[in-house]
Amino acid sequence: MNPAFSKVVQQFGDQGAHALVIGDVMLDRYLLGEVNRISPEAPVPVVLIKSEQQRVGGAANVAANLALLGISTKMIGLMGNDSEGQTLLKAMQSHGITTEAMLTSQHRPTIAKTRILGGHQQMLRLDQEDTQNLNESEQAEILTNIDTALAAQPALVILSDYAKGLLTETVCQQVIQRCRARQIPVLVDPKGRDYSKYRGATALTPNKKETAEACDSSQQDPALIAKATALKQSLHLDFLAVTRGEEGITLIDDSTHHLNATAKQVFDVSGAGDTVIATLAAGLMHGLSALDSLSLANIAAGVVVGKVGTVPITKAELLDALMTAQGNEQAHKICALEELKQKVSRWKQQGQKIVFTNGCFDLLHAGHVTYLEAAKKRGDKLVLGLNTDRSVSALKGPTRPVVNENDRARVLAALESVDAVILFDEDTPLNLIMAVQPDVIAKGSDYTAAQVVGGKEVLSWGGEIALIDLVEGRSTTNLIKKMHA
């Protein structure tokens, strides 16, 4: 995980740019109760209602996620001239969403989904909707509002399609073409089997089931990602992000990247896709790459699936999750050889330059930290081979190390400059270097290139040797002498 994520999230909304969400808005009702008996009238459970909640759903939930992350957000959607519409409008406004471009239909109801829950178990869902495509006058009015909203130059547009009739092919293509003319990115959460109406968008974020349907395939098809790659190319997208539930997220751009899911406990996946596309959008708006933005979105999704019902994420929750993820990731930097080889293989596939260094790193001090920062600058990823306690004793004498190998590894893993730590017990790290095959081998400038273990081998596969200047007067030996004095 990029350690700069927290800083970026803290800056969400600071630049004054705004996002525009266009799509199918809906009201999510939750009737929460308890089940203690079966009805005598029919073999169904009796739910004793204890409370009722009303939440924004569909495209409105995408807008709520953006707004609660700190992004100024405008919403264009269609609601009915009914009490549900007024409830939905007030709920959106309570989240800070700008709703002046919302349309009220005299011909169709506000889309509403009423869920009845006994404990955490959903017992029944009641839907109120009309999913016919917009009529001519409604479509003309929507397009007029879209033109007005685009004239205000949003930083990004999201099309949130729930197949409820608003995002017709005409609407989608006019939005995409007008945004392309203004160089505004368009992200789409798609629906249906035919994705041609989204042609020319910046990116799509279908889930695995939707991807399989669009590719005329099955979720179990081992060639699904290859077919999704072909779909991305045929639609002229910059990238395609496939959300795969407990399997994580797969990004398809110039290559393929897989992000593992982060959720520890899943209560409800409702709204997780909304959170993904909203967080992805927020990251892109603030200069993150597609991969980094999706990594952020993956963490955000891990938070909301731990809640019951459709609940947007807040900036504070995302920052808390980032702190937890960063702590976990630091510990995960410490790895065994097979795990390290897999990491290095992924990094190389992504075009990352691998730097290797090794040492005892007993009593970590400023000289160590400065050296490691300089070594990291010679490439993209720094792998650190750490001497075990036994090998440190063999090199430095029976009184060393002062700090045991597990503690040394954990402290080094916490450094931003270090991407992987592996313990080795041999006299030299040569076998480790041969396994990793780094692009750069780094060592202190108190060595010559000829003295660097593994240097000849690294040069043989086109790599290089980097001799790093040391900070004068900083050493573990000097620290120990000072303590004894």
C-alpha cells in the first residue's frame, strides 16, 4: 500500500473541484426487527419491527460516498412526485449533495426498495419502480440539465446505471462524447449484457457476474479475464476494473493487476460497488493512478461490507482503515523465500526496478535509515536481506546482536523505504540474490564493486552495482561503546 494514501485522502475536497453523478437514484428503506415465532396464518416468520431507517440508494449512494469523502458532488437523476421522492431529496441534501439538477417525473414513482430484516437476516424485499426507458420529454429535460452541469466543468463524471431507464444509449453516448470534448473522465458502473452504449468512456467497474454476462461467458471461465481484456479494447476504454467480492479487484489496463480483498468480516455487500466507484473517482481526481485509486477503493469496500445495509463510507473511516492496513502491511513485508519470489515476480511484471541490499542492521540508527533511503532511490522496490541472530554472532562476535532478528525485521519493515524483508542464515546472501535476481545490488561505499557478494552475478544479467555513501560517525559499534562508557 502506498504510504502517501493517507495524505491524499486528507486532501480530498481541498482543491475545490467537483464531481457529477448521473444515474438511477433510489430510496432504501430498512424495517429492522426480531423474529421469535412463525405466523399461525401461514408458514412464514413474524417480524416484530423495532426501528425503521431510510437511506439513499443506487446512484444517490455513489454521490453520498463522494460527498462524505469530502468531494463536492452534484447529482442528476429522476424521482417521482411522491413522499418517497421528498424523503430521498432531503436525505441527499443531508449528505451535502447538490440536488438542483434532480428531475421530478409526473409519470413514474420514486424507485424504493423496502427490506425487512430479522436481526441481520433479510427476510423480504419489496420494490417500487418503473423501469421503462425515459420518454422523449424526460430525456430532453435530462440532457438539458446535463449540458448545464457539464458547462460548470466537473473534474469527473460518474454514470451509475442500475438499469432503471434513465441511462439510455442516447444519454450515455451524449454524456461520453461531450465529456471527451471537454477532456473530462467518465467512469461507468454498468448494467446489462450489451456494453456498447458505454463505448468511449474512461473506465467501467462491473462486478464478476456482470463481466461474465457482458463477455457471454461464465464466472468460472478460466479465460474470463482474457475476454474482459478484449471487451476493454473493443469499447476503447482506458481501463476496466472487475470487482470480484471476496476475491478482490482486478484492474485491466496495459496489463493485469490483482488486488486482494481487505474485509475481515462481511455482513452485507449492498452498496459496495457504489463505494468502489466513488473512491476510485476521488483518487483519480486527486492525482492517483488507476491502480493506486483502486487500491484505495478496495480498502474502502472492505469497510462498508462490514456494515448492515447500504451505508456510504466517510473520510474519517477511510483514514482509520488506511492506518490499520498500513500497520498490517508493514508486518506483511516480512516474508519467506517463496512469498518473496512471488512478490518480486509481480513487481517485475509491472515494470518495477528491484534493488537488493543486505546487512545486520543491529540497533537501527540514522546511518542505516539514510543508507536505505539512498538505496531505494536506485530503483522502485527495495528488498532487504537480514542476517539471522546466528549469522550476526558469527560476523560480529558472541555479544551481538543486541536486538533479536524478529524485532530487527519488524522495525525495518516499518520503514517507508523498505518493501520486503527476508531473514537469511547463510554466510553470504548469494543464494538469496540468485533467487531474487535484482536489477540493482546496493552496498556501502566502504566496499569496492569487486568485493560485493553477488555483484558479478547481477552484472551478468544486465543489472548494476550501487555503492552508497555512508553517514560518517554513525555505527552500531560506536553506539554500543557509548552505552558502555
